Amino acid sequence: MLGKKFTFKGGVHPPHFKRYTEQVAIARAKDPEIVKIPLQQHIGAPCEPIVKIGDKVKVGQKIGEAKAFVSAPIHSSVSGTVKKIAQFDSSTGSKALSIVIESDGLNEVHEDVKSKGSLDSLSKEEIINIIKESGITGMGGAGFPTHVKLSPPPEKKIDTVILNGAECEPFLTADHRLMLEKPEKIVDGLKAIMKAVDVNKGYIGIEENKPDAIKVMKEIVSKESNIEVIAVVTKYPQGDEKRLINAITGREVPSGGLPMDVGVVVNNVGTAAAIADAIKTGMPLIERIVTITGEAISEPKNLIVKVGTSFKEVIEQCGGYKEKVGKLISGGPMMGIAQFTDDVPVIKGTSGILALNKKQAKIAEPSPCIRCGKCVDICPIKLQPLFISQLSLKRMYDEAEEYSPLDCIECGSCSFICPSKRPLLQSIRVAKREIISKRKKS
């Protein structure tokens, strides 16, 4: 009898390009002399600065206050002096009000950073508050405030928690290395999440192309009767939370819906590890593992980098560029954001810094659509990308809205598979932006 294949309908199989860093152990980056910390590193409302120029700050000190529910506070990653508070370029693709801090090199930790006690001693309300005050957001790239995910309305009964260890994006290996090197921390974080939402069943989904991580995580949870490691089929975008829910539970999140609508909460393995740290040490989210990779990088690495460190400085610690850069991307090649400069800071959602050479970055000239239907066949959301794109390129956004472009998860599978190299994803993003803008105005 054949075993169940944990996967979803649609998707593509881009080259993995994991070989650069999948065997490279996590190391700690050198401390930066200057950090530039944006006050918007998450989905939702930006923070308001609660320090001023000239103030002395310490590691883990709150410097940005979240005034809205869908937001997350910002903390200093170094000890030193606040030098500027101004608008600067961010790796999100826009400018953000940022706090510039000159490090004193002492790494003096703020007095508020202390252990929150054992998980057994904490109530679910206390766990959620710790997560909120620690500024923890989704670390797979989306940056959704984690405390919001763990606070569903009473009518949304959650019965399952899934940790996302798929890491389906090409080139990236930060989560892979975390699962190999810090599996206990991931499981501790998962237990905290399960307690926070009062759930007794947890899964950890890992793509089959990471057999070593699957083995390690299975060993760690072998004595946990309510936690199961699931090997999911290697296919992009397997790491999208709705695809992962469908693959593991068989449930399908409705159009316009959220995971909580089918009783599930999904978090990244990196997020779980950050939660474990916040409870055990009291340290808020001030650093993360970043994969620095690509043909243009001299020594690809997985580094623990402090939030606010410039891409340029991180790349220099990887031997710098070994050849002309064709494209610099924050994140991976499928869903990452191309950068026009390396003078942008690492933020909470920076899973990777990808430097492609001229050959890797070369984009073929688009030709007319041949109506092959491949983009429709592989779309994991079952959309019709060719029609949304055509209408968007003609600026017919009202007509495009009829094809549900807001359901698009921007995975880029359609652009990847298109034989005519049409700008499908780019034009769909434009349509989404215009439709959302119109709704806000009305």
C-alpha cells in the first residue's frame, strides 16, 4: 500500500541551489559599529520612536513602541548612542523611519532582559504577552506579528499548530541549519505556541530534500506523543502556509480566508526558536539567521546577524563580491525583493541575502502569450494569471478584480513556468496594489 503523499495541487520545481550553504554551519557575524533599525519591519502599523537623538541605549531595550494591535515593538540590537532618527531606504523596497545607533562595543544588556521562567509556570495569556513585548514576527519573510496569529477571535476554534520547516525557496538554508543545530529550541517554541492557543496537536512540516533535518527533528520529538514531524513533498511553494495546511491536514483555506478559519495556526521554525529564546532568556527579537549566498558571493555562509546591520557589511564578512552583481535580492529568487543598493539593513524578516551574477540574473525578453495554460495548471491558488496580467498591463484593474487577484500569494510560479517569459507576477502585484488602494479610498 502506498503511503500518503503530503503535498498540494499545482506548484513548480525550480532548481534548489542549496548546495552553496546547506553544509555550512551557522556562525555569528561580527558586531556592527553602526545599526540602522527601521521602525516598520512587519505587516501592520509602524512603530513610534520612544528614544531621541543623544540617548544611550542597551541591547534588548525597546526603542519603538507599537500603538496598534497589528504591529510589533522594535528593540535595539546593540548598546550605544542614538545618532539619527530619519527616513532611510529599507530592504522592504520602500523608505522607513529608522533609528541609527552607534555601538559602543560593550553589548551591555538592558535590565528588562531576564528569564520569564519555565513554560509550565506561564499562562497562555502570559506567553502571548511575552511574544508581543519581544517584538516577534513571522521569520519566514512575511513578517506578520506573531501575537496576532495567536489571538484568534473566540469563534475561531484552533485545534492544530503547524511549524513550517519546508524552506522551499531556492538558495535559502537558514531554517535547514537551525533544525540541524538547534532542534530543542524549535520544539520548546512549538510547545509554547501550542499552550498559547490551547492546542494538543502539533506538526513540523519539512520538505523531503532535507532528510538530515527530518531525522534530527524526529529524534527530538520521539518522546512527544502530541508532536509529529511530517515529510512533505519537495515542491514550490510548499512553504506557503495555506499549501502546508492543505498538504498536512487536507483542509483548504477558503478564498479570502485565514488559517484560523480551518482551525490551524502556522508559524515558521525560526519564529518558534525566537519564542523559546524570549521565554528562556528574556531577549527580544534583535537578531536572526541569514543565508548569504549566490554565484557573486565569495564565501556563502549562514550567519547570525544583528537587526540593523547593512547588507554591505554582512557581504564583506563573506569575502565580499567575487564578480559583478547582476541582481541583489533580499530573500530568495522567487519571492524576494530586488535591491538597488546594498546599503539597506537586515530586518527581522531577512531570511537571505542573494547576490546573483550577470548570467544568473539575465532575464529573457518577453514575447506574446501563446495561451498554453501552463500558468493556470501550476497556480497553487487555482487562479488564471494570464488574464489578470493582461488586464493589469492594460490598466483595466476593475476587470482584473473579477479574477480574484487579491488571492494571489505572489509565489512567482507563473512567471517561472511561462515559456513566453511574460511579467506575470510583476503585473499581478501592480493590479493588487491598485485594487487595494482603490478600496482604501472608497
